[in-house]
Amino acid sequence: MKDKKLSKLINSILSGLYPRYAKILEKRYGLKDGQPRSLEEIGKEEGITRERVRQIIENGQKKIEESFNDSSFLDWQEYINWAKNHLSLWGGIRKEGLFLDEIKNHFFHREKERFLEKKIKFLLISSQKIFFQPRSQERESFFYLNQEAKKRLEKILFSFYKKIENSGGIVDSQKFSKIITSLAQKNSLSESTICSYLSLDKRIGINILGEIGFKENNFIKPRNIRDQVYLVFRQLKTPLHFKELHQLIKEKNLWPRQISLHTVHNELIRDPRFVLVGRGTYALKEWGYQGGTTKDILLTILEKSKKPLSFEEIKKQLDKQFISKKSTILLNLQRMPQVKKLPNGKYILKKKIKVLRA
């Protein structure tokens, strides 16, 4: 099998059919031009109804199935049996693209044949030993062994949905790993197989933080710039200048269309989750940073302090809330009429001096 051209095998199989059956099957699977046709398209080309096309395909595949046990097609049996065993290793279900690649690499890795995946898919489905589920709104297309495997898939996906919903629609990588382990043990499957099942579901996504959840959640699939910016901050865990932020979004292709520097800056200004912590530099408010100016925060620090503070003590507190250069802090302390520098080099609000004296 490994040394034979796949086209020869398919030609041998199709030669046992009525010419019209063979022609319609070739069109349906795109065996000659790589362009699979719908039933409607074939009907228009052949001048027959969609239902008649479906009947011809069904009858043709029944005749192909009858030849499965023919001794002249032992290579075909070897191919299908390997595919069945491989599917079993993955819990009876495998995503279309992955499965076709795995078969291609095992049997046909040396063959440079046109439309190879289309031909492999035709053989798999025509054998009637392996079944195919087309892509839908909720699922990616996949091959499966039997109805039992499909029911197991739905059961596991339903269990996963419940666990995600109970966690608020989103979980981190550690929680996700625990869910996978639990589902694997409960269903007597490997963790890799559970992940393979989940990869079929279009509702499930992962964000730049490695968090998993439903794509309808804005923090899994951001629908606006503000949510995407929020994820970038959470990923980097550090304040960023709005120009740096704009460059990161561009370099990492985090947004489907080009956005301007002005747009990014405006979103930072308008969203209360972000605070200005320096000249053009923003941080998440949830990190403990406060908005305002160096002067405002210095006054707040000195106001709250029950004792005079050294410059180092002031800077340490300010660094937790704002980003400012050492020279800027010193200049503000010197120019602020409310602040008094004591002989020991510490700073205090003038109104507090009276309290200390009293």
C-alpha cells in the first residue's frame, strides 16, 4: 500500500461502478479537481434533481462497500483497518484535518499526489466502516467509528459546559487541567482524548492568558479594544505607555484590523479600569494604582502618614501608586507650599507640625 499511488486504488474501485456513478462521486469529493460539489451543484451540471444525485451517491457507495472484502482490494482493507484502530485510540472520534494528516503521514508520506486529502476522505467514507460528521455551527467536522462514540462526545462536552458555567464561564490553565483529569478518569479515557474531543467544539476558546472558556465571554474573545487592552495588561503585569501598548497589539496581531495610536489612547482614557500613572503610562486600577498627578499623590501620602517621612519612604509609597522620576518627586516636594522639610531631612505637612507641637 505504501508504495502504490492512491489514484490507482481509487480508479480500480470506481471502475467497478456505472460510469455515471463514478463521475458523480468524483465530483462530490473533488477527486479530479480538488473542488467538492454540493448535491445542488452536481444536479445542475448533470441535469438531474438533488434527490437523484443523493440516490446515485448512496447506491454507488453501497456497491463500493460490497467490494471491501474482495481479495483484490487487500491493500484497501489494510488502510481502513489501520484507520479504524487509530480512531479507537482517540476514543472513536478525530477532527477531520488531524485524522487525514495522520493517515497521510502513515501511508502516503512519500507520495506527491494532487488532492491527496480529498482522495483519502473518499475512501474512508465509501468504506462504510468509518463515518463522517460535516462541520456545523457548533462543531468542527470529524470522523467517528459509531453512534456510541458520538453520544460519548456529547456527554463529555455537556459535562465540560457545566463545569465551565459553574466557574463563571472562564477558568485558568490550572483549573482547566483539573477538569480534564476529572473527565478522563470518569470516562476511562486519556486526557489527550478529552482535549481532542474539546477541540471539536467551536464554542470553546482560549485567550492570550491561557484562560479557557466560552467564546461568548469578552475575556475569551474580546469584542472591543478595551477588553483586548485589559488582557494585555494582565498578561504583562506591568504599567505600559500607550505607545508601547499600541505597538504590542500590532506586533502580536491581537486585533483583526489595524487600529490607530489615537484609538488605543482614547480607550485607556475612557475606561475606569485603567489609570494614568505617569506621563502617557497606564496601569490597571485593580493593581492598587491611583490616578492623578505626582503632587496629588504626594499630598495624600503625607496626609495619611502619622509621622514625618523620609524621601525614601515617600518614594516607596508613591511607587506603588504612580510612576514618577526621583527628580520630579524632589522638585514637587520643594515647590509644594503645604510641605515642610524638617532638619532631619524628613517631610511633613505644615498643618501637622502644629499637631506635633501640641
